[in-house]
Amino acid sequence: MGAPFDPASDYPLGERRPDLVETPDGTPFGALTLDAVVAGTVAPGELRASSATLARQAAVALAAGRPQLAENLVRASELASVPDDVILAVYTALRPHRSTADELERWARRLEEEHDAPVTAAFVREAIGVYVVRNLLLSGADEHAAVPA
């Protein structure tokens, strides 16, 4: 095991701490080559950052004084394991005039309870407040897309 992670000095991770970078399935950074993809030893779907790597990138952003970027990377870390269809459904629900406040709250609860994504759930709840002020929510009588139970 290498030295402890230092977000102030270990950036860029791929150059300074490749031992801390891996794919969602655990493939080490050094194994991610075009030859490995062509040979089929690394699946194209593995060419994504893992939740842990994104969380480290968030720590780097915070150490560099970029809190908004850090928060975005924390949300990305939470969403790294969320199925694409769920992410797309939440994105669609967050579009103006697509959801009621109750529907968005159900998405927030689902993100917390099913996907361990409390920061993203807080983002959805923050959107509810903004949408109320800007009149961007559907009323309960309006038609709307399917929402989780």
C-alpha cells in the first residue's frame, strides 16, 4: 500500500497516484490501454471512473479552493453506480414543468434509500425550492411522467 492520499499534492491522480485510480470493477489504471480494449481484456464499459476515484477528485477540487466543482464530483461519485435509466429518469423529472414537488421528493427519497446518494437527494430537494419560487413545477392536476412509487 502506498502513502496516504493527499488531495493537495496528489493531483493529477493518473500521473502522481495511479495506484489510487481504478475502474468500477477494480481494473487498475495501468491496465487501461487501447491494446487491452482491442484485445478484449478491458471492456469498453470499464473506461469510466469509479466512485472512489471521483470522490478523490472531489477532495482535490476542495483542496484547490473549488467547492462547487467538488460538490459536482461528490454527486458524480454517488451516481457512478446508479443505473443509467434511473439517472435519465431523474434528469427528465428535473426539467422545468415535468414534475410535481411530491414527485421530485419521491425521487430524492429513492436516491437516498436505494442508491445511497444523499448529496444528490439534497440537490433534488434544493431544486424543489427553486422550482416553487420560479413556478416551474407541475400542479397535481397536470399530466406528468412516471415517477417511482
